[in-house]
Amino acid sequence: MEPDNSYKAVLGHLKNKHGCSRIAYISGRGVGTEEAQLRYDAFFEAMKANDLTVDEGIVFDGNFRQMDIPSLLSKKYKIQSYS
């Protein structure tokens, strides 16, 4: 499944099955690869395809590393990181 189709399916599921409308995204654009940019663009396209509005305040640039998530969130929400 291509990234754009995957994102459309996942976001559609979150919207239609769980009632989600405000969906955060942590990209891998920090690594500067074409794949990271394609995924980033696919997320925005999938949000639009599912009639969802992107909240830029919960879109983060990461590095495809799970360990980066607590740091990104603690900076945004000024909470203590437990990583």
C-alpha cells in the first residue's frame, strides 16, 4: 500500500469508527529524505480527502525515532519528559 492510500485508510478509520477529528502528526522531515517529505505530503492530502482540518499546532518534525516523541511533546506542552 502506498503512503497516501495508507494514510487515507487510517485517517478514515479514525474519523469514521472512533470519531476523531483532531489528529496529530509527527513527521520524519528532520532527516531530510524524499520519503519523509512524501509521507508528510500524504498526511496532508489524506486529511483533506477525509474532510479533516489540519491543526498545525499538533504537527511536529521528528527524525523517525520513537525516542524523539517525548522530547517533542514536552517542548510543545511544557511538561516533564520521562524519556
